[in-house]
Amino acid sequence: MKKILFLIFAFVGFLFATININTATIDELKSLNGVGDAKANAIIEYRNEQNFTSIEDIKKVKGIGDKIYDSIKDSISVE
């Protein structure tokens, strides 16, 4: 029974895990809704110059506006 509960909690945690935009790989960034190669590369270029201090900072990246931000804000984090 304990193993089943552990697996359920682990699975739920995985489903609700967020992607840290300060450390994410290009593939992790591309898994976000509306983010392809160009936007993922732009995110990486931006963070190479300065870290994101809040998730809203991602809107400073060229090509990421309110629409994309609204679709990914629950999936990203800065740690």
C-alpha cells in the first residue's frame, strides 16, 4: 500500500513540476506551449547575459509576449 501511495504522489509531482527557465535545456524549453527552436534559443541567449529574477521576466525575451506568457506561466519557475 505504501508503494502505491508513493507512486501516486511521485506521478502527481511529475505532472505539476515546473521548468526552471534559468537552468532548462533547449529541449525542456521547447516542451513549453508555443516555444520552438527560435524562442528557446532566445531564452538561453537572454539568460546568458542575465538571470531571470521572476517568471514575468521571460516577457523581456524577443518573441515572448502576453499570449505565450499566459500559456506557460504555470509551467515555469525561477529558482
